[in-house]
Amino acid sequence: MPEREQYTPGPASGAQIQKDGEKWTLILVRELRHSPEKVWQALTDPAHLREWAPFEVDGSLGTVGTVKFTWVGTPQALETRVTRADAPRVLEYNDMRWELEPFGGGTRLTLWHSIDRRFIAWGAAGWHISLDVLDRLLAGEPIGRIVGPEAMKFGWQRLIAEYAKQFGMETPNWPSQKGRTN
């Protein structure tokens, strides 16, 4: 995929955090050029999720019920309960809530994700890249899922530093990696 090799994420933007003691929630807002129905399908259909999301599920997230949920790079599937699935407006499961609202012919997508405060800049950077991949997938220009260690090839560390600065945090320390220049 030549488009994939040319992909570079834009600057950190559209994110904020809510702090409630040790519980922090990342809030990401992205405006997509696609209808809420199309975005909903990409958020709930297992085949679509495998194309962009940092996790996989063994069933639809579009109905209340239980699915097996596996973060990419982790060996253990988690029993996950979809607690709210109001198509195409609100989706809730685990520690995530997605809201979709019509906006300018497309969709304003808002994600609330509770993340350990030590890793919130990492989460923001990862979701930033995943949502870029989602937008391209919906536009019919898929570049393939970019998650885990592969994200480092696509500016993940730069985004982490930018989000950490935006959130008023120190940039996380990195384990040394021989031969890495980014």
C-alpha cells in the first residue's frame, strides 16, 4: 500500500483530559466526512474494526450484550459487555463511550476513554493514528491498521510528546531502542 508509506499523522489536536483524582478520562473529538450511519458501522462491525481499531471483537458491538474483546498485542481476550448501543448515536463498553452527532454533512465523533494517567498521552497518540486510519477507510482509501510497535514508524512518539505537552505532563521516558532515529 503506497499510501500507507506516505502517511504521517498531523499535529496533536482535538483532545482534552478530565481529571477525577487518579481516574483520568481522555476525550478525543474528530470531525469525519462520513454519515453517522457509516461511522457507526465502522465502530461496531468486527470486520471493520479489524481494519482500523487497536482491538478485535468476536461479535458486533452494535447491540447490548457480551463479546470477547482483545487489544492488539495482548494474548488474553476480555469478556466485555456492551452496555449501551443507541445506533447511530451512542456506544458504550468497557471504559469507553463513543458519541456520534451529525455535523456539516458528516459526523462529529467524540470518544471518552478512561486511561491510567501514566499512559494517557500514549492513548491519545494511539487513538489519533487509529482515527486517521478510520477516516481513510471510510473514504475508500484504506491504509491498513497501524497499532502496537508498528505505530512507532508513523510518528507515535512525536504525538505522545505533543499530547503530553498539551496536557501539561512530562513526556514519558522511552526504553532505549538501538538504531531508532524518531
